[in-house]
Amino acid sequence: MLFPIFVREGRSRKRYKAGYIDRRGRVVVEPIYDHAYPFREGLASVRSNDLWSAINLRGEVVVPPVSAGPLAFTEGLTEYRVKGKVGVLDRQGHTVVAPLFKSISHFSGGLACFTSGELYGFMDNNGRQVIPPFFEDARAFSEGLAAVKSSGKWGYISPTGAMAIEARFDCAQSMAGPFRHGLARVASDGKWGYIDRTGAFVILPQFEMAYEFREGIADVQLQKRRGYIDTSGKLIVPASFLWGKSFSEGLASVSVGSGKAHSSVAEACEVGFIDRSGAFVLRPQFLAAGRFQGGVCLVETQKDIGYINRSGEFVWKNGWVEFGDFDPLHLLPPAQS
């Protein structure tokens, strides 16, 4: 596994080049790109001169620079963007679906959600429209079900397009979540809970907001603070954090901040890592952090950006730069690479 690095050019924190290191901090792909995404399914998206391509673990370009947006592969396929329209490429860069759509989700179980006009439908991995676009909103399939919006309410359909769970959930300005560990987050009467595949609530609506399960744990919001529950709904980590990210490799980054303005950068270093019991494994000392993958995690300190190991030791670091999202693929289903 390789990890993107961002190397400052000169004194500006906005100018950098991106490359990749291995988990020991050795540079494998020299920082020659304008931006870089994490690897997924053995490929990573890199940007040069406003166009995105994909490289393999040897740093070889396998998909030429053709897309105006990043490439993120699931089931061997990725969306790509040309002149504001979206299509689908395979791992060799061959066009599977011409760029004719407003949006296309990631593929799951051989199906992807697409937008045609203002309506949502589903296509298979050959681009054939298998569920016509008539939903007000929709999301990709997960564990064999897809969240769809009809008449202002959210429900779930099967791969045939038949309603598997009646559209009865009012998620306001948000959306029903994907199934993870057999559970999906939905809202009722302004509160969020979790349903099973039959549509029955197994964790009653009680949270201000709820998020997807990962590693059997989900972060939830109570009284504007974040905590964590298990799949039974038990609050295993009290809601005491300003924010918290999902668990990965047994650890989660959390902020102990109050949400108020800081008088210095040092004062803003409020991010640390907890284990499943809520105990701090790495004390709050970072400005920002991603998720652990392959035993390392991208973090930002008062002066540096780099990767730490589980002991909090840097395996690689460089001067701090403004590069954007620490975890740009977090909305995709978990992948091995």
C-alpha cells in the first residue's frame, strides 16, 4: 500500500507537489503531481494541469489524464468528468459509459445510481439503464439495498427496482444512509436511528445525527457533541467530543475542542486518537487528522504535515500545506487498497 504526500514548494502553504510513500516513509512515487488521492483497488488518481489520471503501485500511468475530476475505482470502474458531464471508465481507461450524465455513483453489486435531468435511476456495469430514472433522489447500493427518495420520503429498493422498505422516512435536508453491518441510519420525527433490512428500527430514533457503522461502531451526535455506539445501540463512548471520525484499524480521531475561536495555532491542536473504549491512545496534539490505513495516518501539526504510526511517531513529514480533504474517499464503501 502507498500513501499520498504533499511537499511544499517554497514558502507558500498553498503551493505543493504530490507523490507517494510506503508505510515506512520511503518515497516510491516522486512528488511531481499537482494533487494526489489515496490508492483504492490498486490504483490512485493524480492531477496534472487540471486533468486527472490514474497510476498503479509502481507509479505507472494506466489511465491517461482525461477527467476533470478525480478517479475512484470500485468494482474496477470509476466515474470521470468531461465538460461538466459524467461517464464511466474501466481500469485500462476504456470508456464503458460515455459522459452524458449529471452524476454517477460508485458501483456496488454491478449497479450504480445516475442522474438524468432531475431524476435518479440505476445502470449496470455495461451502462444499460436497468432501473429507469424516476426517483427524486437516490444513493448507491449497499449490502443489496439502495436508498431512494419518493414523494419526499426515503426508503430502499432491491436490485430489481422493487421497494424493499417502504419510503416513509423523513430525513429533512439530509439523506438515508447506506447499509453497513446490516444497519442503515434514517430519521423519524427529527431524530436519527438505525433500521435493519426489514425496515424495523433496531436502534430507536434518539440522535441529533447518526453516521455509518465501521468496524461495528458508529459515531452519533447528542447535544451537539459526538460519541460512539455499538450495533446494539449502546453508547460505548460518551458524547463528549466536538467531532469524531469513524473507526479504522481500531482507532478514531476526535476533537476535544469547544467550537470557540482560538487565540493561537497551538491552542487549536485539539485532535487526538481514541480506542474502542474511548481512552486516548494518542493525546490531543494535532490540528487535523485522517483515518489509520495500513498502520499509518495523515496528520497535521502546528508546523508540519505527515504520517504517523500507531505510536504517534512520524514516519514521514514535511512543512504544512493547505491541500484539502484528509480523507477524500470516506464516503465510499471500505476497500482493501
